Amino acid sequence: MDYTNFFEQEIILESDRARLEPLTQKYFEPLMAIALSSPDIWKFTLANITDEKSFSNYFSTALKEKENKTAYPFAMFDKKENRYAGCTRYANISFKDKRLEIGWTWIDPLLQGSGINKHNKFLMLQYAFETLELNRVELKTAGTNLKSQRAMEKIGAIREGVLRKHSINDMGITRDTVYYSFISDEWPGIKKAIFPEFIK
């Protein structure tokens, strides 16, 4: 598998409900409106997004990581609601090791629990394993974010353990981080058991 031009590609992942579009500056305004709509979006994240300046720094960092070939961020579009829903990305990418992380995901609270995130995760997992032919996809969340942990387990992710005092967020608070993963050997079974409605 040749990953040489991965970061230069316009990767669009799409289902009947969701469309993931490569993040560019044109998404700044619609995504900022969502990001600033509720502090609950950022409750368990490392970021502290409270105003345009902090969101601008967050957004610029995402684009810079793509430029530096360490991440590939997406804007998340909800086709059912006909509007943008949030953001997610492939990150900590190591093609040498055939692995990456799915994370930095945040969704409008009004759309949480609506099914949009399951569509997004399926699209990203399918592309990672079936197109990029990776061996491993990682996810992680705060040790206190039990809702996120249950959601990861619900889509078949395997809990690997806790890294204690792993990260310090923008407010100076130290957190434990819980790691989950999918591996290529397990993906066909997970796809069939967890995502049967998405299989064409």
C-alpha cells in the first residue's frame, strides 16, 4: 500500500446519513457556531474552547497538523438535518506501523445520540481497514468520561487499559486516559455484528 499522497488527497467519506469532508478554512464559521454553542462539548476534552480566539487556535492547529502530515481532520455533515454537526480526525498517524487514531471528535449536543456518530465511526473504520489496509485503529478518552467509554464499547472497541496522569488539559487539570482499539483481524466480525445496516 502506497501512502505517499495520503495527505494531499481530498478524502470524502459518505453514507446515506453522514458526509465527512476534509477540513479547510471555509468551515471555520459554521463549526465555530457549534463549538461555542455549549460548554458541554468540551467538558472532557483537553481543549478549553470559550471564544473565537480559542476556537481559532484549535482550528488552526488541526490544519497545521494536516500540513505537517500527522493528522487528517474532517468536518462532519449531517445529511438528515442538512447542516454541519461537528468535527473529527484521523490523528497520530504512523503508516510505518500501519496504525492511526480516530479522535478529536465533537458533535453538536442537539445531535448527540441521533446516530450520526455511529455513521461517522463506521465510515472512518471502514476506510482505515479496507482502503488504507491498516492493522490498528486507536481511540482514547478521559478516565472520567464514562459516556464516551460506553459508546466506544458499544461499537466494538476493545478496552486496553488506563494511562494514569497521562495528560494535562488547557485548564491545567491532570487526567487519566483510557485507551481502546480495533485491529484488522477483528474488523470483519465487528462490521457484521455492530454495523449490519451499513453493509451494502
